[in-house]
Amino acid sequence: MIWAVLAAAVVSMGTPSVWAEPTAEQLRQAIRDYITRQEQQTGAFTIPDSREKGKLRVLTLVRVHERVGKTGDYYYSCTDMKDVAAGNLLDLDFDVADTGKNLKVVAVRIHKDDGKPRYTYDDNDNLIPVE
């Protein structure tokens, strides 16, 4: 589901204020910024691979997907990342929280490895592993 800007005027104690959902581009930028910060702080973007006994995968960003959505309290979007050592393409899911002051990446998961899904979701947005 693509999120557009939603703005609702709220009247509180006689003073109107505006609350707005983050735009899809703001969510994608929060993910790009998160990746850039990790690269600047540690020299590379890495993620532990639970299927490889926690081995760190060193990745480079190919693109952030256009599609963004919301599941429960978090927004999400996916990225295509290239494994520097193996050369294969990974699809990572990023969960983003809206703190009211900024957007914060709170979780990152490997969703697909070379197009093969590691999990899916049920009708209640519960994560279901794929063997």
C-alpha cells in the first residue's frame, strides 16, 4: 500500500495543529539514511545472517523499493542489496517507526536471498518462515 500525505487538523484547547503521516519518499529516505550512517560508522553496511550462524553479510545498496506500507505500529519498505563477497542479490525488509519527531529504523530482516523467500506473512501480518 502506498502512503500519500495524510493531514488532519486537530483542534486542541482552541489551537489547531496538524498531524501528518510520513510520505513514501520520507520513509525511503529514512532507510537510505540508516544505511549511509552504518556505512560511515563501521565502514560497511552489514547484517547477521541467521541461516549462516550469524555470519555478517557485507552489503551495498542497489535500490529502495517504491512500495511502502504499514503493518501494526511500523511502516516498512524493502531494498535490493548486493552481497559484496558472494555477489548475490538480497531483498531486505526495513521496519520504520514514526516517533513523532523523526523516522527511525527499528528492524532489518533478510526477506529473500537471490529471489528465494525466507518468510511470508499470514492474514494477521504474522511472520511465517519458509523452509
